[in-house]
Amino acid sequence: MTIRELAEKSMINKTGERPLEYLFVWTKLAPLLILDKPTRNKIKILDVGGGESKLSKTLAELGFDVTVIDIADVIHGKAKFVKENILTYEFPEGIFDIIVSISTVEHIGLSSYKQTKLDPDGDIKTMHKIYKWLKPNGIAIITLPFGKPHHPPSFERVYNNETLKTRILADKWEVLEENYICKKDRWATCSKEEALSRDATVLLMLMKS
């Protein structure tokens, strides 16, 4: 199966920027597919906020040890499912090799998606937890809205250069990759400078240092 086919299989919502977000995620995960099934089963992956996704289900089918946490029911297949709010739930420290969060962190602690635990710093606290739950040198793959807001602030946070540093990268992350996609006639790759003035998304691959 190609990377594009894996991205397609992992999506429920296939509109807007989602295809490029999932393509980014699978581009980073694809090197793991050279491993045999017993080795894959030793790699612990957490999917944060899989409500609009079949990513955890797809990863579990491929033999990885997958857990998904979300406040809503998700299509998780063979993956472990934790129906909890990430702000009030704790995994053991240093348990995961990889944590993926696709367009989720920006919503945590706001009134969107029927959340009842409101916290203006929900994104900061979530990123601290992601950092804590990763093993040393563990990898986080995170996508977030960036640039020009297009939804009310009660629905999602939209990041810029400063808030990306202070709210998302506050821990000792090593930024392995930082890419941007923008909405033009269609969603496409763009520079950070262009992203700042558009409806855009930042695609991050981080390592716990």
C-alpha cells in the first residue's frame, strides 16, 4: 500500500487541509513499515483526538501497539480506546515511542466538540503531557492551524510565530521538521511568511530531547 493509499484509508473527513495533513503524518510513519510484525508490535503509538480519523485503526491493523484517546467514540478497531479528556487523564510517564495529534491540540480546553472541561491553557497542558508521556528521543507529529483565524476563538486557537514557541514548543523539543500548507485556490505547500497572512496549517515533527 502506498503512502497516499494509507492516508486515504486513515481519513474520515477528507475535505480541506486533511489530505495533506494525513500525507505528512504517513510520510513520517512510513519508514516503520519495513519492520516485521513482531518488531512493529513493540512500538507504542498514541493518537490524541482520533474522532475524525481511522488512523489508530489503520496503524493497529499494520501491527503497531496503538492507543487512542478522545472524548467521543472513535473507529479504533484493534487499537486500545481510552474515552477520556486528556486534561484529566494520565498515562505513565515515558511510555510511548510516537504520539500523533492531527488538528486536535488547538481545541483542547475550549467549548468546541462538546467539551465540558474548559481551560484557556488546555493546549499548553496537552503539549506538556505529550512531552511527558514520550520516551526519551520519542517523536511527536502534530498539526495545528496557523496564520489568519477563520473560526471564533471559542472554537480553536490559531498560532503564529510567537504562540507556536510559547504554547506548543515550550518544552525541550527538537524540531525535526516544520512545514506549512496554505489555502489558496486549493490547499498547497507554502512558506511560513505566506502562511502568516492566510488560512494555514503548520505540520510539525518533534523529538523529545
